[in-house]
Amino acid sequence: MTAGSVGRLGYGLAAMFAPRFMAGRYAPAEPESVMSLRGFGGQYIAIAVFTLLAARSPHLARPALLLNVGVDVCDAMAGGFEVREKGVGDAVALGGVALPAINLATWLWALRKLEP
């Protein structure tokens, strides 16, 4: 949980505080993307902080992991829509599927470790 949250927090902080750097490298480069990246970054920061805190609580760990699973399923779907629209040659769109899929595997592994 900690490793996945630190990664999410890093991406969220970069999206919030350096959206122009992120645009075109790790996110779409449309002019309107700066505000969207900041908002997205804020959501990622909040989820990461909640998950880091929840990692210390037996009662909150499972809900936090399920929240992260849901986020990455939706992120992968959004990336899939971008691939469908822009084609498989768009590296940012492909990353929008691959990165959430990797994250999803992390959360599912951690969730499995919680099971008795």
C-alpha cells in the first residue's frame, strides 16, 4: 500500500504543481489540460494520503485498496477510450492504459495479502 501510494502521490504532486511539465510527457498536451491536470493531481494527492493513513488501520486498509482499484479501473478505461480515439501510435494514450494496469496489479496484490 505504501509503495503504490507514494507513486500515486508523486504523480499527483507533479500534476498539481508542474502541469506544464507533465503535459505532453505523461498527460495530454491540449492547452486546456493544465487545469484538468491540477484537478486530477489534487484527487490523486487526496487518495494517496488517505491510503497511506489507511495502511496503518486494519479497518480502513480494505476500503482504501478498493478505492484505489476503482480509480485505476476507471483510469485504464479512460486510457482505452483515448487509444480508440487517437490510435495505438499515441504513447500518452497507451501509457494511460499501461500505468493504471500496473497500478491495478499492485492494489490487487495488496488486497490479496489482506485476506485471511
